[in-house]
Amino acid sequence: MMNEEYVTYDPRIPKHKSSLSKAIIIFIAIYFGIEILFDALYSEEAIILLGAKWNEGIANGEYWRFLTSTFLHGSLIHLFLNLAALHIFATEVESIYGSLRFLIIYLLTSWGAGLASYAFSPGLAIGASGAAFGIIGALIIFFYRQKDKVPGANLKFRAMYTLVIINLALGFMIPRIDNAGHLGGLLSGLLLAWFIAPEYKLEKEEGVLKVVQKPDKSRVISGIVLVITILFWLTKTTTERFHGI
């Protein structure tokens, strides 16, 4: 009589709670109320005060505007579209990457988006769309890496890059859209996710073959340090160039 060991396969990847992304969505909605109180929808001075991407201020060291500008929006439609994008994509990124990695993605892609906008667009800029493009970039890298391993990943990978192409094309056709910011956020997200996207392996536990996340602390830390270093260098050289004009 043969003694065989039977194993059940569970293909689901580990998921995290999406509480931080939801908190950011709520904060942005509340901040829009503050904009209304300050009449910032109609006042350039007020929107600058609240943290818009303002090239003159950034040239004088107000680098925090790269982040604060992502919380500001110019209209209810602008707010709704960006919050809808964050609700769909940011919550998924947090569920895959975890809250800490999601926060790093949001902060660094906001920086990358704001920096690109500063370098190539002289006007004021506001909105979370640059960070949203960075978040989508993080999904593109993840699904690309897992397209032959995780069920449905290949379909999502194709959907993500198609969505990016369509939105970038629309950005070039519709006036007043900050394509530089979108591209800066996207490229930052792609680069960062290349280093910090989770990888998985199979482990057997009580007769079930499960997908578990591989240890990756050194790779993640190295990638974050690299991206921050690049952004610091680009910020320094870009602001120096602005002063030189």
C-alpha cells in the first residue's frame, strides 16, 4: 500500500488592510472644505497660501509644496475624479504592498510629480493625479512581475498600462492638464516599485501550499535610498537651473 502526501494549493497572495489610503482620501476631502473657506477656488493668493505647486516658492526652498499640492483641487469635478482614482488604485496598492510601502510610494511619487511639473510647467499646479499615476505605476510593476504566477495578474497588467496610455493621450488633448506632473509621478512609481514590489514563494503549511511573501528588507531599503537620492539630486540641480534663468 502506497503512502502519499496530498497537498491543497491556495493561490491567493497575502493582503493587507487599506486603512491609510482611505484616511488620505478623507483628508483630501476635508482639505477641499478648507479651500472653500479660504476662497481658494477663485483666489490665486489663497491657493498658494494653502500649498500649491508654486515655482517661485519652490525655487526659494519651499520643497514641501511638492507634497501639499497633491491635497489641493480646483473644483468638485477635479476632486471627484482624483478621489475616485485613489479609491480604486491606492487601496489596491496598499492591500498588496502594505501601509508603510504605500505611504512611501505616495510621498515619493508626489515628490517626483511635483518636481517634473516644476521643471517643465511654469504655472501653478494642484491635484493628486501625479501621485495617482505613481500609484498606477506601482501596480504596473507588480502585475508585470506576477503575470505568470498570480491568476488574473496578466489581465490587470494590460489594463493598467492601457489606462496610462489613454490618460496621457487625453492629457495632451485637453487644455490645462499637467502632463509633466503625470509623467513624473508615473516614472517615480515605476522606478520605486521595481525595488519595493513584494515577491512571493510557496510554503507548505498543514497540508496547504500557500503563497507567502519573500524576505526583502535589504532590497527595499536600498531601492528607497536610491530613489530619494535621485530625487534630491534632481531637485537640487533643477532649482539651481531655475535660479540661473
